[in-house]
Amino acid sequence: MLKNISICVALLLLIAGASSQGEARSAESTSQPNIVFILADDMGYGDMRALNPECVYPTPNLDRMVNQGIAFTQGYSGSSICTPTRYGLLTGRYCWRDNIGLAGNNASRFLYDGQKTVANLLRENGYDTYMIGKWHLGTSFTYKNGEVPPMRKGLVDEQIDWEADFYGGPVDHGFDYWFGISGSLDFAPFVYMENRRVTVIPTEKMAYDGQKHRFGNRKGMADPNLQPEQVLGDFARKTAKVIREHDSEKPFFIYMPLSAPHAPVVPSAEWLGKSGIGKEGDFRMEVDWVVGEVLKAIDEKGITGDTLVMFSADNGTSPACYSKLMAAGHDTSDGRRGFKSTQFEGGHRVPFIAYWPNEIEAGQTTAELVTLEDFYATCADIIGKPLPSEVADSVSFLPMFKGKKANSEDRDVIVSSISNQLIIRRGRWKLICYPEEYAVARFSMNSPAERDAFNAARKAYSRSGPDFDKPYYENVILYDIISDVAETTNVAKQYPETVSTLAKYGLQSIENGRSNRGEVLPSTIKYHQINLLKSLTQF
């Protein structure tokens, strides 16, 4: 039999162990702050009113964070899809550097054994570390024959021993405690997980037979009593409980990656109809409520001034939700082109806000370039520790909390899209290392046949690489995103020297094995884009 330990008991044991090390911290200690990072799933820059005054529905809790904290108006996710962004946030490394793709249905672990994350850094420096929410970096379940599958492989339901431990989850990478789900809410297994075990043996087989089941259309095993509508609220209540019951001289770090507003779009009954624009708007309002529950728990604990709370998203809104929201009169990308999985700003430009009353002057905005990878270096800066050498793409944004400018020489922003197509940002310029004909095709697919044709062409390009017989400007896209916010005009032909300069930055980052300052690291990247970048440096 599976020996289930209730969530409550597990938390009490962890908290009791921490409290034995000393009395509770002062309510307003300023040494090492508590840190909470809330990561929404598929949420656009325009999905909160403080950043987008035209936002159709109210977002009072996120607005509070913006109005009493700082908003980064050029904050980027490391990728325009889920798993790679999460990898970058936790490791401080660009996902394309380590060829990180999507952790699919029943995916095994993506982090190598012993790979350290920002949670390791904080735990090694006196923090209690918790994760509540969606992992989506793979978990390797033990098979019935005792075998643990290797990294980055799909798992077979019928072979899994659900009573055994799984590996490669949060507690193997720096977290003291985890409660959550392995991937997106529409990815199997459809069951809550706690530390190294499922909380309930999943016995319900989910399959797509022409009709979606309650989690979506992917097959897998489910807890028959788990309803998708309850998950977001469960995460909110669990996180608030951790905060309220934390009783230690240690500060805490809570990483809270939400299951929403990613599909399945399942707002709870309390939020249905609240936005007036459909379930997609309702779900975003419920995300704002979750933020409010976390802030309320912090306020009631008396640690508001000494707690850094950050909010962002892993990428922009999904294509399906984008279309529905736009049709309902809500611009989730706030005037920017694109959505999740695209190379355009709607895929990467995400809400990026920080709230820390003791340290951040209220009502600030900054247009400095930052990425989610920068969270790692910021945490190291906060606790006064050097950045590990392997953290190759992270630069602290802590100075910006005090209104200081970042040193632009410290960073090259090189994010990526689906299939790890590189996108280089510097100043007003954005270079997409991908042909315009493929990048814009996403917007004209109106049938399954068109989607199939596009995917076939994209895969062929990924195998063969750029056509160097074509003019250089047909292999890339260059936008001036200050004057061309909607990314409508490719000016690569008009600005060859700018293309060359950006390509040199990208190539240097690849060859040095890093984009921040530090020792040169080995680079094993073999993408076609290396040859493309080399060809572009000739001007």
C-alpha cells in the first residue's frame, strides 16, 4: 500500500524542524528577505490593468504590486514556450544553450542529476525552500521492474510503479518541500504530487476519443477525484498556509508556478462570468485573486516590508485564448504582435513586476532589458553571495530597485522561440534568426491542412538550416521595436551593419558559453544558427 502522509503533517514536520533552530524571525528583519516568485502560465503583458489601462477586467492585486513596487516594461521570458522558460528561471542559463525543449506528456526529468538551481543557492545560505505548483521539467517515475528511465524520455503508464519514488523533481533540485503537478494541467499524470510521491494512486484512464476529457485531449492516468477547477485554488490555499505556519528564524523562498491561465481554461465556480468576456477573462481574474491571497497571508504574518514578491509569466497567451480574447475586445498582448510559441513580442514580452516595500520605492517603472534568467543573479546579489560560474546568462536587477541603471555591457539578451530559434535584443533593435516567411505563417493558418504544411516546412528548415544562396535579409528579421511596436516592417535589408553587430553579439555569447561576465565556458551548441550568425558578421 502507498503510505500517504497528509500534506498537513508533512508541512508540520518541515516547519517543526526549522523552528528548532531558533526563535521566529523579527517581523521586519532586513537581513535576508523572504522571497516569493509567482509565475503565471500563458499570460500576456496586457492582462493586468496597471500595465494595460485598456484591460477589460479588474486586477486589483496585481495593480497593487505595480503601484507599490516596480514594473519592468521590457521584461522577457527566456522562451516563448513553457519548459524552456522554467529551466532558465531556475538555472540562470538560456534554454537554447542546453537544448531544452518541451517536456511532453508523461515526460521524464530534464535536469541532470545534481544540477543546482536558485533554490539550492538559497537553501545553502539559510533559506527554507518551498515550491507549490507546476514543475514541468520532467519527473522520472520508477518502473515496476525497478528501472528509472533516463532523462528526456517519454514514460509508459502501464510500466510505472505508482507506489515508488520518482526522481528529478523539485526536491532533487534544491527545494525542501513540493506540492503540485508534474506538468501543465492538460499533461499526464493528472494527479497531485508531494515531494517524491503521488498523493493518490491514479486509477482512472484518460483518453481522447473525439471528445475532450476534463483535463484535455492527452491520454494518461488520473486521480478520479481530482477536478481541474480546484487546482488553482488549492495552490493558493497551500501557499498561504505555508506562509502563515512558517515559524523559523530562517527566511523562506517560495516558488509558485501556477497552472493558469493555461488550458484547460477552468475558472472555479466563484469566478465564472466575472470578467464579462468569457472564461478566458474569468481565469485571469482568478489568477489575480491568487496573488491577493498570497499578499494577504504575508500582510497578516506581519512580514510585508521584509518580503520580496515577484510576478511574471512563462510566455505570452496561447494562440487559442489570444483569438478568443481579441474577439471579445481584450488585447492580451497590449498592441504587440504574436502570442505563445512565436518569435514576436507577444510570445516573450511578459508582465514582470516586483514588490518589496522596505527596499523598492513605490510606483517605479523601468525600460531596462531584463529576463527571467536574471532572477538567479538577483537572489545571489540580495544575499551577498557570488554567482556560480555555470550560471551563464543571469545579471542582477537589484540595482534597478533603487532606480539605478543597469550596465548594458553586462548582458546580451538572447531569448528563443519554439525549436530554440534565437532572438537577439539590444537597445531598440531585435534580430530574429529565422526567415520571415516562416515566422509570419502562424498568423495565416486557417485549417488543419495549412497547419500541417507549416509544421512540415518548419521541421524541414530545422533539419537543413538557412538557404545561403538567398540574400542575407531573407534569412533573418530585424525590427526597430521602439518605432515599430507591432513588428510590422522587417528592416534587415536597410540596416546591414545593425544586423552584423547583433550577430556578432550572438556569436560571441555562443562561443564564450555565456552572455554575462565571467570565465569562458565550453560551448557544445551545433545549431544551424551558428553558421547563419557567422555569415551575418561580414558586413
